[in-house]
Amino acid sequence: MTTHDSTNDTETGQNLEKLEANLQRIELLAQRLMSAMSNGRKVPKALQGPNPDLYVKAAGAYASEMMNNPAKLIENQVAFWGKSVKHYVEAQHLLAQGKLEAPTDDTPRDRRFANEMWDTNPYFNFVKQQYLMNAEAIQQSVSAIDALDADEKRRLEYFSQQIIDMMSPTNFLATNPEALSLAAETDGESLVAGLENLVADLEGNNGDLVVTLADKTAFQVGENLGTTPGKVVFRNHMFELIQYAPTTEKVHETPLIIFPPWINKFYILDLKPQNSLIKWAVDQGHTVFIVSWVNPDPSYRDTTMTDYVQDGFLTAFDRVKEICGVDQVNAVGYCIAGTTLSLTLALMAQRGDHSVKSATLFTALTDFSDRGEVGVFLDDDFVDGIEEEVLENGILSSFYMSRTFSFLRSNDLIYGPAIKSYMLGKAPPAFDLLYWNGDGTNLPAAMAVEYLRGLCQGDKFATVGMNIAGTTVHLSDVNVPICAIACETDHIAAWKSSYRGVQKMGSVDKTFILSESGHIAGIVNPPTKKKYGHYTNTDLRLTPEDWQAAADKHAGSWWPRWGDWLAGQSDAMQPARDPDAVAHADLGDAPGTYVLS
């Protein structure tokens, strides 16, 4: 036997040993997998998809279209079959010539198919091209259905696209060249690691399949997230109030209080010093406070929007005024907190309370006549299911909130991460924004139903009025100076709806800024990045489309522009305020305790 043969035998033996060890690991992991899956929550049928009536109605409309306008549908079918047959013939022709290469590929670029084998390997290229042709045919068929109202058509298009995205060949091992190649290169190690990741996600979420988006061991709130120095200066059953330490010798007289959404945690505005809006505002000479909301458990089932207004917003205003010795504050509300800040301002106007000097709204909806992309989940089929769920459990679990928002960007937040983790066996990245995205909170039952029924569905604030603390408040009651920032590609709070809400406010002084990018990246956009620009236009009488068409576009972040506006609302400078001097500073350091639950 030669040395070469001996080496080959050794390598073969090692590979067999490795394969045998992997098979044993798979057997153990399979047992853990079955055990974990048996513990998963039973998701109500109403929250698993739209009411089947939508598809029944769509099928009826399609049949009607076929009878009344067969030419249009036949044209679509002929075009689809023509492309498919041509594609098949081209592929067969190359194979018949002995050429193992892909045929002509005119399909659009798609980042799901970035691996070169989708372009060079004839099998995978054929699968990709046919999938994209099938997807286009389905999209055209759905688009051709005219006998549905606009809302039904939008929902049908959205959920059809969800099915198309789910069936992408990248999502299946047998048709994913990158996963197959890696499995071969690693003797199956990548698949075993992927199974370990899958089991870990199931076990870590009590049987619910939630893809881990970020390395959870890489971050800890208070250590490398949410680290701007400050003190908890007040606490009640709804929130902790944090006052940040000054970084300038003098500060503006009027303090700034920020209300983040209670759907997520406040440290999105304080991820790290380089992109912390909180630190930036402190550095501009503001006394900055932020509300850190409690993460509700079932004991909060009866907590309403009025409770958030009275025990949250109004109480926070009183505490900040008391701490700073002032009569007025400037306030910021982000997302749902911006909506509720507007409700609070309307209530205060009716009461003659002038505690708020100016208000800033980040991606906040007050006019829900057009609910944007998230509107596909706000019809009665889903909302009825949510109401049943919260009445039974006392809260709307963060599981459902996270899942809903993830499906609005399913390729980026579900399928893509699942492929990397479960097929390729890769560890999730150490990405602070994705870590925060997975750190969700619950919503109280009463508040969730009130918000969904009264605002999202009923649009009461902008129309007939919304009942808050026994008073019917209207959007037109809001009369303080307003600066609203919306985001161009926001899939949660559509910017045009945000703009329409500002138009309906009773304020004389209104500023509207449109940032590029989406719900988070458009807001967490520090000047140092020089990444996303923004639009301004002082004429708010225009339609949203005309406003944007006539707007001035500016490079870079909107933060400095808002900073100039805010400084004009904040009065003269005075010696900086030290949170250590506050009577209740013994409640602990920022970021507090509520953010950790």
C-alpha cells in the first residue's frame, strides 16, 4: 500500500467517523425538537391568516372575470405558457448539445438569488427562472381581478405575495444550492448546526418558532445598549421616568420629555453613543427625560388608553415640571406614543392646560383613514381574533406583535434569517438594532382593543371624536406648535397618513419633515452617518403627493433641522440641571428596571 492510499484511507475513516457522530447528534436533536414543538402555543385560527371568505370571494371574482372578459385572462395564460415552454425548450436544447450551462436568463435581479449557482448551474437556474415566471403569473392574475373593493384587493395582493415568497426555492433545502454546497463541504456539519439553531430557538421560546435575528449574548441593556448616563427620578405602575445627566454647562430652560412607543422598549433611541438620539439631544443643551414603560402582564388587562394618558403622559408632565421648576415642557411622541400624545394634547386643550409648549411626533398616525401596509391585518377577521385572544389572556403577547410586523417584511425578517440559521448553520449576527427588534413587549387587553377598534378601524380621533377620560377629543383640538417627522418607506405608519393627520390639527405653527428610509432607520439617522436625506415644504395645504413633488430635498439627517426648531421652542439658557440633586434619585441609574422585564 502506498503512502497516498494510506492517507486516503485515513481521511475516509475520519469522514465516516464525523458522519456517524453527526447522525448521533441529529438523533438527539430530533428528540429535543419533538419535545420543544409539543410545548408551542396554540395560535388561534383567526390569527393564522385572513378569513377564508376573502379567497372565496376572490375565486368568484376571478370566475366572473373569466366569463365576462375571457380575452384578458387567456392573454395572460398564453404569455405565461409561452415563456415557460420557451424556457424549457432552451434548457433541453443545451442539454441535448451536451452543454451543462444555463439558458438565456432575462429575469430581474433578486437578492434572494445572489449565489452564483443560480445563474451558472442549469438545474438551479431553471428552478429560479420558472419560480419567477410562476410568481409573475400569479401576480398578474390577482392584479387582473377587478370585482373587489380596494381594501379586499389590497389584502388579496398582500397575502398572495406572502404565499409566493414562502414558496421561493431558496426556502427549501433541495432547491437551495448554497445550503447544499455547504452541507457537502462540511460533511453535513452545517445542517446539524442549523438543526441545533432551530431546536435552540424553539426551546428558547417555549415551543414557538421565532427566528433569532441577533446574537443575544453580544448585548446587555445598561452595559452596551442604553448607556447614556442618567437617573430614574420617578416610578409608578405605568412607567419609570429617567432624567439624563447634562453634558453642557448650560441648558435650555424648557425641558424635553420623550415618550417612546410601549410596543417596544425605549433604548431604540439609545442603542449606542454614535446613534443615540437621547445623547445627541443632551449634547445640544437640553434637559432630557424619557419614559420607560412597564411591560404589562395579565394583571394589566383592564388598563385603557385613558390610563396611559392620565397615569402616563399627564403624570410625567407634572413630574418633569416639578423637578425642573417650570410651567411648560416640550414633548416628543414616537409611533403609538405620538398618537397618544396627540390625544393627550387634545384633552389638555379642552381642559385649558398649557403644560406642553411644543410637540414633536415621530412616525405617528392620527388620521387612520388610510392605514397603509399594516392595514391588511386590521380587518375584522384579525381584530376579532385578537379581541378573543386578549380577553382570554389579559394581554396581547409580544409574540403576535413581533410576528405581524415581521410578516410585513417576511423576506428580510423571517425567511432570510431562517435560511442562514437553519440551513446554513450560521450564528446570528451581533447587530444591536435586530437585538432590540427581538426584545418586544406586551399590550394590555383593554388598551389593545380600544386602540384597534376606536383608532385603527374607527378613525374616531380624526372624525367623530375619541373618548378619553370622559371627554370626547378631536384631532382639531390639538393647538400647540407641531413638528412631525414621517418616513418615506414606513410600512407601519404610512407617511401620507401622518401628513393628513397633521393637516387636520388645529395648530397654527406646523412643520412637517419627510425622512428617507423606514420606521426605524429613518428616525435613528444620526448626522454623522450622512446616510438618509429628508424633504421639507412649508405649504401643508397641498396633497401629500403635491407636497413631496414641490418639496426641497436635503442631504443628511433631519436631526439638526429639528434641533434648530426645538431650540426655538426651548427658551433661554440656564445652569445645567443635575439629576443627582433630585429627591428621588435613589430609584437607581438609567436605564432603570422596567426596560429589563
